[in-house]
Amino acid sequence: MDFIGKYIVSSIFVGFGVFLLFIIHAPSRKKNYNVVSAKIMKSDKYTSTNTRQGHGMKYGVTLEYEYLLDGKKHINNTIFKNADSFVSSDPTWASQFAKEYPEGKGISVFVNKDNPSDAYILEKSPGTLFFTFLAMLAVVGGVLIWYFN
């Protein structure tokens, strides 16, 4: 591979990896959020099939929780800060998640100070570790392409 080709390919890999790392680990929204006590009102497992894309069964959990802020009751269903929902091809994941968050359980939620209807339960979704690994692999791959070609 010539110098310019090596430079372009390695720059694409490193750039993609750095971009992914920035997106995944961007500064937290917690600065604008208060931690508030809430109660889970609904916890349901569900299955779906995605025949259009040819993927088999998907398993997920929907939660609905209620919290009081400034004397007003709010209801929300956002689980992860960076994703409204999460589905998996692993049925045990959904079962375990539903067991951890049963109806009636008291939890803490992050609630936006400026918009009390904006809330979430968990900071990172389960896919974060995978995408962090993918980003690091891209950065290392770009460096190795540069070094060994």
C-alpha cells in the first residue's frame, strides 16, 4: 500500500474509533438532572419478530414508573439515558431485567431539572461495552495498518 493509501485507511479507522468513543462516553447529562425516588408501576417482558430484516426473535422489557416532583406526579418509561428501549436476542436478559425491576419496586431515577417529564433510570445501556470494544479495535487497527504497511 502506498503512503497516501496507508494514511487514508489508517485515518478512517482511527477517526471512526475516536468518534465512537466520543459518542459512547460523552459527558454525562447528570449535571442537569436530580435523583428522585420513583415506583415501578408496570414491568412487562415482550417478544417480537423482525421478519423484514430476517432476524429471529427479540426480547425486551418495558417499564413504567411514577415519581413526584414539586408536588406533581409524573409518569415515564425511559430506561436508559442513551436509548429509549433495549432489545436482545437473549431471552434470559429480558427475564433477568424484569426480575430486577418488578412492579411496586422503589427505584431512583434521574429527572431533568428544566423538564420534569424527561427522566431515565440507567446511565448506560448493555451495548455500551461492545461499542467501546469496537471503537478501541478500530483505533488499534488504524495504528497497526499505519505501522506495518
